[in-house]
Amino acid sequence: MQLVNQARRAIVKCALAAAAATATFANLPAQAAETPQYGGVLTAILHPEPPSLILALQQVAGTQMVGGKIFESLLTYSFDLKPLPSLAKSWEVSDDRLTYTFHLQPGVTWHDGKPFSSADVVFSYEKVLSKTPRTRGLMENVESLTAPDADTVVFKLKEPYAAFLYAFDIGGGAILPKHLYDVDTPIAQNPNNAHPIGTGPFKFKKWERGSYIELVKNENYWKPGRPYLDGITYRMIPDAASRRLAIEQGTVMQAWLHDLEPVDVPRVAKLPNLKHTNKGYEYWSTMQWIELNNTRPPFNDKRFRQALMYAINRQFIADKILFGQGVVASGPIHHNTRFYDANVKKYDYDPEKAVALLDEMGLKPNADGVRVSVSMIPTPYGEMHRRVAEYIKQNLSKVGIALNLESTDVGGWVSRVGNWDFDMAGNGVFQYADPAIGVARTYMGSNIRKGVMFSNTSQYNNPKVDELFDLAAKAGDDADRQKYYSEVQRILVEDVPLVWLIDTKYGTVLNKRVHGAITTALGAADTYSDAWLSKE
């Protein structure tokens, strides 16, 4: 057994070296012309303004992008989704797949100078991350979490969990300083939230609400010679035209996700001072969908939910509103994510089928042609999402569904959706490389948690679906996992707990002076420890 374990350790370490080499070679083309240079401040768009920078409180995109420079997690991931070292320098997995031993980087300190240790990891997972929607499911399967010494952390699982090594990214695994958060004050009220302290390559300096967030270089960062940048400044620019002009004219050097209007991306990407990449979204694989409150009539009838799928022209949204930055979603799993299965029921645009289902329910039109009136909160991430909502309103009016659009900011959206105060609500959710992490949380009845955003906020509950997700998470063989995930996709597409709109294909636009920024599958949300600026 000892020889087997030694062999396994050797294989893991070799895999790590290969993955690290892959990540390095992936960046050679961008860096071949020049040697990395020190100095300069990278400026980036931040839209919309996030409610918080504490990743244990919020996992919205803006929080992950900025927080990912301040805080760190145990692992990051290569473009081909191999685990790579971050705060963990190496790890081993036992033969029974129940014990994961992480060895931490040496010489790591918090931004306030206190030493980082395994105690911070144990505290963060047991007391903080276990309460978040993503990591809660992970920790429920952890029998024990121990720190045999200051540089080692050991997770012992109750049962095998096939996606375990995919669960340690910055979004679900940001480590907090125990010495600042292991107090009686609830985490949401901890005064340190106003001045985040992490281990990352950049330190928080200032947040001028509505204007900018300023990060500065961590001179004591644990990676030798990093970071290259003196700092990063994130600028809040609410108007889409102003965001486009800012990246075109060099006022800012980075735009990502939906900072730019989709119609503008192809032209902007070709400008001589800019470059565009779709790399860095492999781990996220974002989906755009419409949450449906399954506990409220008429959404508690699957015929109504199916009618919505037929009534919305999703191909038009992909082609004419997103302009190729996405394809029509076929179901709950993004087509770029592991275990995707296209062999499911199809919902082509067919208003007649929608009308037939509404008639079957007894929802007859009144004198004004209205069968039912419902409301929707659009995703509060810019004009494109508002246009999607306006177009959906037009589609639904043609089948007798009157849609009232309600506006709110990100904080209000998070609060209302998390507390089930909605009929319909736009949402965009990361898949996180494996369905056990990024997909199951949305549909499992065991994850219906009022007040927690990015949980099962539609409140869909099907014990068979829970069973299949559990079986898939525990299976050791990928063929078995595919079988379970294929079945669960077919059930969900029949039940339509929410309206799947688009599998997105987002990218990042960078000024050509920016190098070494997008180096992993976490893209603009990773640390930027290797990012640097060339001369004007």
C-alpha cells in the first residue's frame, strides 16, 4: 500500500508539473516580444459596482474579479481544467479517494503582516465557506478537516466526491484571516469587510463608492518577484457608450464579460491598440437564464414553464442581441462543461405550442388578449440584459402573457431573488467546470435556502433529481457520471424549473500594453500576479 501511495503521489506531482508547464507555454506568445517589466497601474472597467469585496459574502462577477486579486484560494485551474497550485503548493489523494492532503506554500503572510497558516484554511472552510451556497454541499460531505501542522491541511470525506479538486477556486474557496474573523461578530458585520485583508498580490487601498476601487502592490507577496504591477484601479462607468470610449481611447485597459455591448465587440476587438481573447472562461462557462418562482401560480405548473420556453425566441437573442457571444442553451449544463448531453427535449420557438399549453391550463385571454400578468426583474448588468428583458416582454405578449419589468441595482436583485421575492428574474450563473459544483446547487431540493443567492432560488424540488446529482457526485467512473447526468438533464428539460436562454461565449478586451493577465481558466478573476505593462 505504501508503494501504491508513493506512486500516486509521484503521478500527482508529475501532473502538476505538466499542468504548470501548459499554463506557462499558453502565455509565451503574449510575452515573447518583451521581458516582463515592473511598474505601472492597470486600469479596468468594473460594471456594475459590486455590493462587497468579501467573497464569502458575495460571489457576483465583480466581487470575484476584484476580490481575486486580494484573496487567494488553495488552487487555480489551467485552460484545459487541470488543477494548479495557488496557496497549496502540492497535494495527494488517497487510494480510496477519501483523503486529500494539501501542502501549503511557505512564507505566506497576510496583508497586515500576520503569518498565514493551515489554521486560516480550517477556520475559513468550517466557519465561513461552509455557509455559502457553493461550498455548503462540499463541506456536508467532509467528515473531518484537520491541520496536522502549520503547513498541512487534510480533508477526510464521508464518501468519494468526484469533483472535489474542482472546488477550490477563488469564487468558492477564498481563504479569510482567522485572526480577524474568528470573533463573535457575524461575518456580514465584521468591520474588516470595509478594508479587506488577504494574501494576494494586491492590497486594498481605497473604495470611492460610485467612482473607483484602488488596489496597490503587495510588496511582501509570497511569489518571488511578483507582482509586476504597482497596482490596479477599477473604474465604475455606468454608461455603455462611455465604457466603449474608455477602452477605445485607452482611459481603461481592460473590459470583460458584459462591459461592452455585444454589437460593439467585433469592431472594438480589431482596433490596433486592443486585443481580444475568449480564453479565461473555461472554468466559468456562464449561462444566462430566467429564474422562475416555482411556488407561485402559474409557475407551479410545468405546462406554464414549458409554454415560456416555446414563447421566447432564444435564437433571436443569440443572433441579434448577443451578436454571437452565445448560443441557444439546450438545458441545465453549458455545452462547454463536462458531462453535457444534447440529447434532450427541444424547445424551438413555437408560439402556437405555447398557446396550446396555456389553453390546456385554462388560462384564457380576456377582452384585452391577456391571459395572465406576471413580473420580471432583469439581470442588473447593463443595457444588453435590459434589451433581452424587453424582447422577452414582446414575445410573451404575443401569447397573452403580460410582463411587467421591474428595475433594481445589484444589491436589490441579490436580496429579492435570494429571498424569493420575484415571479421571474434574470440571472447569469457560472458552471465551475463540473456539474457537481456549478449545476447541482441550482436544482437540488436540499439546497433551497431562503436568503442565499445562487442557491436553488427557484425552489424546484424533485427527489429523483437530488438522487441523480448525489449519485453522479460520488461515482468514480466518468461513464457512470455521464449516465446519471444525462438522465438528470432529460428530467430537468422536461420539468423546466427555469428558462435556459444562452450558453455564453464571453471574452476579455485588453489594451495591447497588457501582458500576462489571462493565464488560467479563471481569466480576469485570477490573481494577475504575472500581469505587466509594456511601454507606451
